[in-house]
Amino acid sequence: MSIRRLSFFTIVLTFGFMVMGGFVAASSSGTACGSEWPLCNGKLIPPLEGDALIVFLYRAMGVVQGVMTVMLVVNVKRAKVSATIRKVANWMMSLFVVQMLLGAASVWFEVHTFVVAVHAILAMLYLACVLVIWSQSVRFHYFSLNYEQHKMISRHLTVFLGLVLLTLFVEAYVRHGLMEGTSSQPLQTVLTLLWIISAGYSLVLTNWSYAKDWGAGLQKRFKFVSLTVILQGLFGLLSMKTSDGIGWILFHVAVGIVLFALVVEARLFMSAIVIKKGKLILFSTKQISSKKTGKTRKYLGQP
């Protein structure tokens, strides 16, 4: 299987695994196996019913994700890709291992809410690594920007990505604290303020993309980001205001993952621009073979 397909399937699986993790936490199903991991009540495969079935499915998805991660790393090592992509693959593998250990620790020991929030952020960073690998096999379309515009947009996207990560960390902390009965009102207020800042920031960037004519590619990306931020806030509000909030929590978690992925992809889109002979062009580090010589060279997007 090609790196492009394998990384795409890994992205989809990671999304499902993270949403499933949100369901396990929101439904308190994790206690079905007690303090045992990888066993569940003394069995590798427990009776497939009730909460034990939910936990088993979640752990099974983790095993599949581990296999996909190893396959992706092996394919990257064998392919003719840049040293940067190889390093990203190593980081991806390391993040998966740390996530697994933290997940086991959360079952074996009484884990602080802070550790659970860190676990959620590590999952996001793992997803970012897979997105980086996937982006190397995609040829972006050319669009016109000058150097100053490119620098400014890249800086804003980097700041916005950091803001999204911080918001997701505080959100995971607050959500787990609410389930444990240890959440504080000040943290919930901080989370609300972070969402307001994120929503305002995304709307400003979307407006600039049209007013300053940054091109259809960026306009579409910023528009999707703004819509996703608003949906995330709406689902978060519904999860707190409704009596049966598990469904809304899952929507909230899923939209948060999509938001992070969209911002990472937009930042990668900007990273695919380089300067050559005073012009900005798009490129990919994907190696392609010359039909005449049989040698490989880097593909450069056409202006």
C-alpha cells in the first residue's frame, strides 16, 4: 500500500479512535475492566456485552492503530523521502508509544486530570504527524502570494494552531474534571474566553483572506475553520445545557479533532510554498522518476 493511502487510512482510524475514547470517558465505561490492562476482568477477551464491550472495542481499535502506525513508519523508511519526513515518522511512533503507556497508567493508577489532558494533546500531536506524512504525497495547486503575505499568513496560522491546542487541553481538563466532580468555575470561564478568542481570530482571518485576496485555496480553508470553531462552541454549550449530554459531547470532541486537523492542513499548505528565483511556488518532496533517465527528482509545482 502506498504511503498516501496508508497515511489517509491512519488519519481516519485515528479520528475514530479518538472519538471512541471520548465516548468511553463520557459514558464512564472505562471502569468496566477495573484496574486491569491489557486484560479486562482477568480475560483478554471479556464477555462482549455492556460497558465491557465498549472498552474492548476501544482497545481493539488501539491495537489496529498500532499496527497501522508500524506499517506507516516502515513504508516511510523504505521510501525515498526527505530526512524531515523520516523524523516526523519517528516522532509519530514515539507519540503513539507514550499515549499507550499513559492510557495504561490511567487504568492501573488513580490518574490526575492533568495527565488525561496531556494524553488528549499527545493524540492530537500524533494526528498532526500523520497529516504531515500524508501531505507529502499531495500536490497542491499554485496560487499567487508575495513573500510578506506568505510570512504573515504562516505566522498567524502558527499562532492560531497554538491557540487551538491550548483550548483543546483546557477543554479536556475541564471535561474530565466535570466527570470527576473536581472542575472549577474559573477554568470553565477560561475555556469560554479561549473559544471566544478562537472564534474571533478565525473570523478575522477569513475576512482578511477575501479582503486581501489571498486566493481561493486559503479562503476555502479559513471559511471551513471558522465554521468548525462555531460548531464546536455550539456543541460544547449543548453538552453542558442538556440532560443527556453524551451525544453532544461526542459531537463536540469530533468537531474539535476536525478543527485541529483543518488548521494543521492549512499550515502545511503554507509550508509547501518556497521561493525560487524571486517567486513563490508550491512544491512537494515526493520523488518522481524520469522516464528518460530513470533517475528521481523532486516534483516542483508549476506556477
